[in-house]
Amino acid sequence: MLDVRRLRLLREFAVHGTVAAAAEALCLSGPAVSQQLAALEREAGVSLLEKHGRTLRLTPGGRLLVEHAEVILGGLAAAEAELDVLRGGGRGPVRVAAFPSAARVLLPAVWRLLAGAVDLHLAEHEPEPAIEALRRRETDLAVVHAFSLLPRDLPPGCDQHHLQDDPVLVALPPQLAERLGLAADEPVDLARLATEDWLLSGPGTSCHELTRRACGAAGFVPRPTALASDYSVLTALVAAGAGVTLVPRMALPAAPGAIRLHPLSRPVRRTVYALTPTGTSEQPQVRRVLSALRTVAQEQAHG
């Protein structure tokens, strides 16, 4: 029979990539982890790790066992969560990682809603680092997003909880909107903006790639005149007449300045959702945070 504790070690190796990193995450010695993984190989009857240069990597058998370990460990976490409910689930900390606009718009309202009930700890992270922190168990809940033109795979060992669909808008200088004869809230075909200057998020970000894909679908490559990671910078530049940009509604600054916002004729949305390790969403404190996030997200979406 396979030892659950050893399965957990194998899963940690898969997450952290090396025996030393897995050992450090579990506060164990490297030799102790190596011995337990060797014992797990004997239990499984197949090779789980193989040498790759100077490092080790999972064999096909190892990857298969990690997939089953995610299910098994998720089931154990769910059982612990239900037992915690029966015990009354006392007040405890919940670590949340959230992308910047969610941290600014959603989390303050969640904090107020849960005041005194949950000990919240927030770290601002873009989706990829937030997911990595969740996989490494450095956070309990990650608020992330995915664009309809740029879907994101659900990471293994995680449960997904939908919060809201955030429309992506095009921000224009008022004089440009008037020159194009756009009525308030009239959808815009991006092809009409092919010759305009574009203001983009930095290369390597999902927002940058979103703009390139949306413009590509409209038949052109955007000509960037500014790159910035902060939407308040991009919208301020739009107000100054420097160009146009795409912006999710939640990411709009509180005072965006003199700009015109229009939906796209080919709608694009940013889905906002929370991720939790499989089986942990019923832990009383995590469940409270998820419930508050859903409430605040829906209020914000319809506000």
C-alpha cells in the first residue's frame, strides 16, 4: 500500500522541482526526503524519478502518481475541512494573493465585511506568481484572472471559484470619439483605430498580449507609443490625447480623467476567479473569505 506521507513528498518534489527545495519547504533534510522517495518507488514497483543531467525529474510513472496524489491529498484536505466544521472552526489566518486591481477594488470591501471574523493577510501578485504561491502552499487563496482571448489552464491540485466577468473597454480621448462620431456607450470596431497611437501594458504581461490579439483579430498590429504596467498611467495618457488603450472595467482608476469608454464590437471579457487548493474551500475561514469575495465581486459588477 502506498504511504500518503510519501505521496505528499512526491507532490512537493513536483511543485518545487528539486529534492533540496522540497526538503526545505517541508523542514526536512535532503537525505530524509531522498530516502522516503526511494521507499515510495519500492512501494509503487516502478521508477518515479530519473536523472536529467545533474538534476532529477519525474518519470511517466512519477507524473501519473503525482496526478493521483493531487486527488488523494485533496480528499484528505476536504475531510479535514469537514471535521473542522464539526469542531466549530475557530478564527484563524487566511492568506490571500490577488492581482493589483482586485487587491484595490475587492479586498478592502472584503476586509470590512469580515472585520473581526477572519485574520486576513494580503499579498499583491500578478496571476502567475499568485498561482505559483498557491501551488507552493505559500498562500491559501489566489484571486486571478483570464481573458476570453487568452485562456488560462487550471493548475493541478486547485479548485476554481468564479467571481465575475469583467468587460474590457476601449478608452479614447474625447476629441477622437467625437471625430469618429461615436455616441455614448456605442460599441467600437477596433479596425477603426488601426492608425491610432496605442498605449500598452508592458511586454510579457497578459494585458499586453490581450491587446495584440484583439487588434490582430481586427486585422492590424497596434503601434505602441507608450508602455506602462499601471492602468492609471495609461488612462492619464489617454486623457492627455496620447493615444488609445484597452482596459478592464475593474482596472479603471477611481478618477480616470477626461476619457471616453466604449465596449468592443467583438466583446472581450476578463474572468475573475479565486483558486484554492483542492479540498480546502470548505474550511470555515476559507469558506467565509470565498463567500465575501463573491458578494463583493457581484456588487462591484452591478454597481
